[in-house]
Amino acid sequence: MIWFVNFMSVSKYRISYFYDEEIGNYYYEEYHPMKPVRVRMCHTLVLAYDIHKHLQVFRPRRASAVEMMRFHSPDYIKFLVEHTPDSPTISFQETNKFCLGNDCPIFEDLFEYCQISAGGTISAAQRLNYGYSDIAINWAGGMHHAAKEKASGFCYVADCVLGILELLKYNPRVMYIDIDIHHGDGVEEAFYDSDRVLTCSFHKYGNDFFPGTGNIMDIGTGLGKYYTVNVPLRDGMDDESYRTVFKPIIARLIEWFRPTAIMLQCGADSLVGDRLGNFNLSTYGHGECVEYVKSFGIPLLVVGGGGYTKASVARCWCYETAVLTGVDIPNEMPQTDYIDFYENHKLHLVADANKKNMNSTEFLWNIQTTVIENIRHLPAAPSVQMQELPPRDLITAAMRPVNDEDRHSNEEEE
């Protein structure tokens, strides 16, 4: 029998949703595939579909440099704080040291952008820690490539790592699940030797595909051996194939590890037609992963991630917000300021029937068998001695409700 927390047996979930309207104002540079406006496009759909009526909507506080240094090096964060595109003191040696440049350009108000992403994920983790929410969402988060001392893969600050560190204050075991097409290398590296965090990444794998990591035999080290799970996949992954490998692996991992909190990274570059991706998932298939993880009833922190066809990303994350709230929404899209970006005005993307799936049944079975065999090396979830918890009043300063209704509900919780 699958082990799970049954506190969500009630019909109505308490869902916190974090959004800062400034997120759509940031701009990497011309022709760069990362477009932060995709989060604003998603939010306008959430409002147009009235999904927000089923959410507690918060404007997250912006993370401080000190908070970011819980994981990142002081020199790296200091550089992000002090430099803009017009800074006269930027040297090639510094930008090269921190891997800033083409993929991760220094753009206007870069540090504020990082503060929003990280602040949303940390605030979401705090809502879960204090039992104020069952599910918390930050679509501006999910930057899973950033490392301790450098930027990587369009990611500057590791909000996923910071969010997990926050969850670990109250949770003995945290599980991280990543359905971005790119390997969640930054999060894996941060917890590679930890037995308190199990990372599981489903991704395209190959030396010619960024970041080139995530081999199935990369399983962790030291105390963290076998607490790292990688599911390397091939081009053309469709809904049915993804389902056959995702559900059995996640079920076995949750049964064995018994996480007390889960972070789910929902990178939308695994969707059909993504500008940089080569998978063939529909919005239904991508959303089915979210629905499945939700079904275990474990406190859940949901973040964004990759996704480089912005209209597809907005569709996907809006639909998954509806999935998390349990609200049915029609395929016909309502009117928004961005309606002209959606060619057929339909919410859902369907798989490309002409795209070849390179993931054979035998290949997927071998992947699943190898992962489950690795799990068998460890008989049970680790036991963790927890330290004294932080003062409860810290959470009240961590977030500001967006409207009067949300402010009222927050005061009642306190």
C-alpha cells in the first residue's frame, strides 16, 4: 500500500498562489528564449477563468541577499546586487567566473528579478511549514540549474534549493520531482550527499543536450547514495509513454522515502512544440503528472521552470492551476490582453501525431526496472532528529495578501 498523509481527505484544498505583477516587466535580451512575461500571461488566464476565486492569492515579499546566501556564495550574490548592464566596472574575468554572458545575460534589474523568483518559493515553503496551506504555487520559480557560485541555463538564483532548505526546517524528508525536459542538475548537486532530500528528475538525456547530466547511474554519494534518481528519456516522449514510466516510479519512491513535503518543478519545455524541447507531451499529459503527485495528499510546493514557447507555457500553467484547485475549465479561452498570442484560442495543446517517439516500450521498462532496483538498496526512509523550530511569527511578515478577502483569511489563520 502506498503511504501518504491523509490530512487532505477533506474536499477543499487550501491553496496559496504567489504572484508579483512586476515579473512580466523583466527582459533578458532580444532573441533570448526566456521570456518572463509568460508568467504574467498565465496569471491573466487564471483571472479570466476565475480560478483565483479558489486560491489564496499573495504578493510574495522579495528575498534578501542574506537569504540567498543560505545557499549561494557571498561573492556571487554581491556581484548580482551591484552590477547592471551599464556598470563600468564589469570585467570579463568576473562575468566568466560567475558564468554570466550569452545564456545568462546581465539585464536591467536582474537582482530584483531574482528576488521575486526566490521570494515566492521561500514564502510558499513557509505557508506549508506552518500548516496554513496544503498546496502552494509559485510559477515564477523553478530555476533548477543555478549553482552555488554561478548562473546556468537561464537561471541565476536557485529558488528550488532555497525553498527546499526552508522546508527542511520543519520536514524530516523532502522529495523533489522535476518534469522539465532539462535535467534538474542544480538541485541534484545541492543535495547529492543528503539523505533528507530525494531528487527525481525526468528529462531528455544526451551529451548534445543541455546540461548533459542526469545519467541513470548517477545515484548520489555518501549519506545521499540512492537518494538521487534520474530518469533519462529520448526525443518524442508522448503522454502514454510518460505515464507508464512516471507513475510507477513516483509511487515506489513515495512509498519507500515517505516524504513529509514535496516540491514539484513543472518546466513546460517538455510540451509539444517547445522552442528548445523535443518531447511531445500535451497539456493533458503534463497536467496528469501534477494531478498524480497531488493525489498522495502530501504538502505540495509547485514551481515553474523552463518553457520557451510562451503561449504554451501560459496555457499549461493555467491548466495546472485549475488541476490543483480541482476546478474544471473549458477549452475555449476567455478574452485577455494576450488573446492574440494564442493562435486558435484553445487552452489545450495536443500531441503531434507525426512526431516519432524514440522511447520504446522495452527502453522504458529497462529504465523503470533499473530505478526500482536502485531503490531496493535502502530498506526504509531515514530517521531525522529535528532541531528546535523557528518562531511562528516569522511567517506573518513573509507575505502580504493581495486583496481584502485574502487578508481576512490570513488573519483568521493567525
